[in-house]
Amino acid sequence: MSLLKRKLNQFIFLVSFLQFISIAFSQTPPIPAWNGQVLIDGEKLPNWTVEKDPGASGTITIVPGFINNAIQFNWNLGTGQWVQAKYAFPQPVDLSQKDIFGISLFGSTGTPNVMSLMFTDVNGVFYGLNVDGLNVIDRWFKNLPFPKKMFYYFFTIGPDPNRKTIDWSKINRFFVVVKRPAPEKGGGSGNLKIDHLQADQAASWPRQTEFTSILPDTNAKNRAVNYLLGQQMASGLFRSWKEEPAPKAHLYDQALTLIVLTREGTWQNGTPQNSPAQKAQKLVQFLIKVQKSDGHWARTWHPATGAELADDKWVGDQAWWIIALSEYIRKSGDAPAMTSLEKGTNWLEKQVTSSGKVVPSTEGTVDTWWAMILTKNYDRANLIKKYLLMQVWDAALKYWWRGLSDYPDPGIAMDAATWVGEFARTYRVNRPDMAHAALSFVRRTLITTDNSGNLVGFDGQGPLSVWCEGTAQYISAGGQDAPYFLNMLLSLQRTDGGMPCSPDHWPNDPFGWLSSWTGLAPTAWLYFVLTKSPFPTDYVNAVENPANGSVLSNEFILQAPFPNPFNAATQIRYFLPQDSQVLLTVYDISGREVIQLLDTFQGAGWHSVVVSGDNLSSGIYFCQLKAGSFRQTRKFILQK
């Protein structure tokens, strides 16, 4: 290498490093939230009125707000069922091109009730959503986001009672309603500050195009490991929260801890050689002993006695333990653990439906995908993959919904962006663009500060207060500004190496995970940020992309073309588990063959072909791979 080229490379590295340092240690945090069209500014009383059920009462006053003034909605349900604050727009507003709403709210102490937000059009069609317990969050929710798709049909009060579709181009009223959750529950009095209702087009928000990496910190990592090692009890279980008055050991936390111990542990001929390996073996032995006859595990135990405290068969925790146990077995070769894994996998695979949905929660469903991949249940994994890519992905706003049950749940959740984003990055899915988009979406909607207004991080569904675990998930997934957020997390690491759940402490309200207790989960996630993701992407990618000589997959794979849609060119990647005669053909939407890309004999392994759009017109095409008895087709779109 020439001296000039070597100096140039050194200069480029120095510039990149200084850019990294300037981000990581900048005193100016990333700008929180987003700003759209202001629909209601909260500065004055005109256009606001109160409506109520008999036996209830309410008023509206002006108070200091998040930005200048705010409206304060005061109520006393008394013997009534509901009270509502109504805002009448001077002229109907056109929200047909908006796809997300944001509102700043501040509750009060009192009785949790059901809160509803509603829009109505000039035809008297009401669309709304319910938010339980929002009235008792006694700090500012800064621009709490609600995608338009979260609003659904409530009722109609108009000339045509059969009309059920709202006209978003002619919205004339907005309501904030407090309701009893049930006749024998809730009620009482309270208030809610309301400031700056706004609307925007999230579909047009810019998205990151690369994953952000961070520099390791060995000292912080080692302190986190030492904290985790110190939390094991005589039973073999690890105490989930250090300061919790009634200690518990949750399965999810045990799984995260086992991954850390496995990575730090050493084994020789199956025998633990250091403390992390010994503690990992002791934990696994306890979980083998208490495994249920059908293969699942309880969710919570007393860490000292091992007594079972809760068993709700939540698949997310079951899947995480299978993920952790799989990694432990690969390193330790523990035969009893393998038998336990097979039983647990048999139980979990039965939870996968023919549609690919495991549970309404997107988080629990993607956890199961990882478990199915690691245990080579590829048929079920492929069902889940299709569900995650087609059913809960919002193609317009470019994020994964929080879930799907009888009705869509388009709520915004951190783990639906980060955990599903890591799924999308694997070679088996090969959709990093989806991960980029989802991370950018939560970057705008969930960023927040702590209660003092200083620390900037992320909540899980807020924005309310910094949730350390969720912030670490965002960093681990490669979100924008990751170095800044890591620096914030490191400032919270305790002297014993542990991490708090949050810098705030609200363990008993509807957002009870915001606790300052020191925990296994936030500490383990800090470890993952400083080392590598808890999801075994390296193992999955080695199996699915065996160019480095790793173990081959035993099935043919045709990946979706990427990018898709494309303009100039797209790449098609496929995997052959054995030497095969390959026919790769492109058809148009009518089924007519337009290009024969390949008709040749190829060796086992990964291959790729680039399709140029130069000689094709815009439209929908299909690529079909034939290899032996294998047939598979993928759709792609050319947009010129």
C-alpha cells in the first residue's frame, strides 16, 4: 500500500472515530418526538364544553400546560357512568391525508378509569379508542402517538344510523371521555390536562438506511456480569429484582441470564470450568426439575425456595427459555438439557396456528419464530415468518403493529420494532429495510425523558419515562443515535454493576415497569449491547448462509428479491442444500415467460443473480426457482 493511500485511510478512520465520539458524548440529546399540524392548541376555552351522564359532573379550566397553557378537564363521576370534554372545530377539518395523531396529557392521582379519545364527522359517525388508566399518570405524556388505524367504529348519532364509516375529510368534533370500567369499579373524581392535539403523515417520515454500531466497554460489561453472578440463590434461580420486597424469579429473566452465563462460561468435555458455567448448569438443573409434564414451564418462582408463584403459559417467556437453552446446549453439550429442550419445543410448536399467528402479541409471536428456527422447526417458522411480514406489518407507515386478535392492534411497541427488526435482518428473511423503517418509527414516537426532563431514552409504549431495557433493545437492534443512548445507559449503571429498570420509580401504576429497582433484564440487555444481540443471529446466519463452511441448511431456500420494489436492478438469492440442476425463470403477471435467468448445474450453497430492469416495463413479475423436485415462486415489482 502506498504511503499516500495509507495516510488517507488513517485520516478517514480518524474522521469516523471523531464523529462517533462527538455523538456519544454530545451534551445535546437527540430531539424528542415529532411535530405535525396543530388541531387544538389548548390555549383557550372557546369551543370546549362538557357533556355528562346523569349523576356525574364536570368542568373545563385553563392551567399551565406542556406548551404555554393547557385545558384541564375536571370530573366527578358520582353515581354516573361517564363525563366527556368536547371540542367543536369552528370549521370541519380534513384529516383524510393524516395517518397519526399526537396529544400531550397529564393525569392526576385517583381511581383508574377507562379513558376514550373520539373523533366524529359531520354525519355523526364516532370513531374512538380506549386507554385504560391513563387518568392516573401524574406527569406529562409528551405527544402520545396514536396511529389513525387505532381508531375504530364506536357508534352513530345522526340522520343515517346505519352509516358506520367515518368521513375523515369532514371531522367536526373531538372528545376526551372518562368512563367507569364496570358498574362496581372505578368512579370518583379527577382531572386530566390536555395540550396540543396534532396530526401528521408518518408514511412520509424519513427512515434510517444503515444500522448504527457502538464501541464496546469491557469494564461496564464485566461489572454487569458480576452483578448477574451475584443474584443466584440456593435454589439455582436468580432474583429478578434486587430491591423487590417480595422477591420473584421470572422465566424471561432466567433466560436472559442463562444466555449471558453461557457466553461467559467455559466447558471441557461437558464439565463446567468457571463460575458462569457452574451457575448456568445449576439454573438449568432447576428448570429441568420443575418442567411440566406437557413440556412447558411455569412463569414465576420464589428465588430462594423454588416455590412456584405463577403459571400462565405465556409463550414469549417459553420461547425465550428455549432460545437460551439451545445456546447453552450448543456450548455445554448437556444431554439432560437436550431432552428438556425437546419436550419444551414440542409444547411450543403446538401453539403455532396454521396462519402463523401464535398469540395476539407480535412480540410473543416473533419470540416463537426464533425458538422454531433454533430447534429446526422450519415449517412452523415459515408460517410465522409469513404472518409477521404480511399480517402485522403496516406497509403504509412501515412498522410492526403491537398485535392482532379479532381486530388489529396498531399500537406502537418497542419490542415489536426491535425484536422483529432483528428477525428481519437474518438471511432467512433478508429485509433490513423493514428493520430500518421500524426503528426510525419508534425513534420518533417513543423517545422521551426521565421525570426530571434530563435523560433521553425510550419507553416501551409511551413516551412516558426512560425504560432502560427498551432503550438497550433499540441500541442492540442498531437504531439511529445508538452511541448517545448507550452513553446515557452507562451513566445509570450502579456501582455493583446492575442496571435499574428506569430512573423513575412508579412500580404500582398502569406503567409499573418504570421502577428504579435493579434487575436482571436491564442488566443483561446492557451486556448484550456491549457484546452482541441475545438473538443468535450469528448462528442462524451461519446455518442459512454457509459460505464460511458452517453447517448447511437441509432445505432449498429462495429469498424474496431485494430491493423490492426496485427501479434499476434487484438481487435474487437462493440456497441449494445439494448439487442441483437449477432453472431460474422470470414471468410477468399473465404467466408469460419474459427472462430465463439460469438453466445450469450448480453446487450446494448460496447463489445470487441480479435482475436488470433495463429491458422490462413497470409492473408485477414472478421469479420461479426449480431445482430437482423443489419449486418456489417470489413476487417482485418494477417501478420506473
